[in-house]
Amino acid sequence: MEPVNDLWTVVELRTTKEAVEAATAKMRDLGAQGVAVEEADPLGPDFVPKFGEIYEPEGTAGKPGMGNKDVASESPGAPRWAEVATPAVGPGEAVVTGYWPGEPHRWQHISALLKNWLDLLPTWGLDPGKGDIAVRTVREADWADAWKQYYRPVTVRGRERVLTVCPAWETYMPELGEVVVRIDPGMAFGTGTHETTRLCLGWLLDEVTPGCRVLDVGCGSGILSVSAAALGAGRVLAVDLDPLAVEAAWHNVEVAGVADRVEVRRGDLLDGIKERGDLIVANLLADLVERLLPDVHRCLTPKGRFLASGILVEQEDRLAQAMEAAGLSVREIRRDGAWCALSGELFR
């Protein structure tokens, strides 16, 4: 269903995390064409990542009070996502946002139905929380391009080389010898602004050699795979368990024009991977890095290098010990803010 006059009715419901699934289902029942969920900091104490992602709330740089937005449901006619000013989401809270095509005459009807539904939640053992409802109308054109203002070129410098990750639509004049990687940050995965991604890019700048083979485990948007190819890698295999990440990575591989050297595959870490890499990069949370370590020996060439990023500084010693136990000698540790990356090679 196409929106009337390009208008959408947007309904935001502030509730609790425990009521998110019920609220999402209710909005769908009421005819929402898309439902989005925004929660507090995903690295909070209750956060368990579905695919071991390093979360980088895209499009929220410099915007206080924006948490992690997850598109829970879409139809072909619904907007990819709409940026609507929302107060900070506190611990245990969630904001469930529904999108209805059409004029604002639907506001009162939808709002009244949701209020009645909220009153019933305690009888089902669910805490409705604040239960605040905000309703507004937005024009699709208002957000179609507005989100792009939050993405700017990100430059990372290695020991001898410089790489800039640039949105595909941005006009950018590189310096002499600067490597430019163009990606489409429209999908909700990394674009180079997160510390863990920058650590990986800096390492690739120093380690990628012409024709080398790279394995990118937990590839997300594919930014590391695309960058490795742009820096001269001859063959890159990008792996991710999340089907949306695989889709995003393939898209960015095509945008960057490196599909002849980068393959994107859905898989669980290094399980079933028969290829070997001169470089293996894993930008994942610590628990998943530990899980893949036993397979690194099988997938890394004898003189290859392994990088584990996505590691909090307080987890540094733990990961170093895990790498040593897996037969990897830690050669370098890089830090950026609260995060660190550990590089190692096989014992010889």
C-alpha cells in the first residue's frame, strides 16, 4: 500500500523491554506497514547480541539520546527507516514505532486502541512502563535524504598508507596516494566510525600486501572486506551468520566494484571454511572470538596474521591468554577509547 500524498502516520509507544514483542505484534495487527524498536545502549548489562555484532547505531552520530534502532518488520511500501526525534531511552525501556500510510485522521483511532491495549498488559503479566504515546505525520521526502547528513568520510591512517571510507553519494577529492572506499551506509551495519572498525582498518592498511588472501569473519556491512580488496588483496572471503549482513555486504561489494575479488558467504564463524587466509580479521565480541580461535590454526597460512577486534580494554588480558592457548603468539595490541585489537601469528 502506497502512502497517501507521500504521508505517513508515525506512532511511538514508550514501554518496557519485556513488552516489546507484544507491542510489535499489536502494531502489526493495527495495520502498521513497518515497525521499529529502539532500546537503550545495546552494550548494557542485559544485552545479548543475536549474531555477535559490534553495534554502531547508524545515523545517530552526534545525536544525544538515540539508542539502537532495529527494524522489526517492513513491507515493500514502508520507509526503510524514519528518523524521528525521540527522548533518551532509559534502562529497561523501549520505544516501539509503527508506520501507517495515510493522512493524520488515523491518529486518534490508533492512539485510542493502543491506550486500551496498554491497560490490559498487567493482566497478561507484562509491565506497560510509562505507556506514553506520541503521534505525528511525516512526509516520506522529509527523511528520504535527510539521514545522509549524518554520514561523512572517515579517514584512517596506517604507518605508510591512508584510507578513507566515503558514502557513495559524497563528492570527495582524495590526496595523492590515498585509497578511497565507497560504500552505501543505508543498511544498519558499520560504516567506519566505530572504534573497533577503525582499529581493523588501520591494521589492514599495515598488513594487506598485493595478492594476499583475507578472511573477514563477522563481516557485517563488508567494509573490511571491501577495504582489503581496495588495498590490493587478491582474494577476500567475507562470512556472516546474519542474512541481513550478507545482503548488506554483497551490496557494498558491488557498490565498491570489487565483486571480482570478494565473495560473501553466510556461515557461522569459521565453521566449514576450507579456504586459508594470509590475514584473518574478526571484528566480533570477545565470546565469539574465543569460540572461533580453535579454527584459526586450520584457516591461517603458516606465516599469516590474525586480528581480533571488538574487544573491550578490560578483556585484553583474557583474550591474549585465549590466543596463546590456541597457538597464537600475540605480537601487537592497539587501543582506541574503550576498545582494543589484538594481532597474533601462529607459533613457529
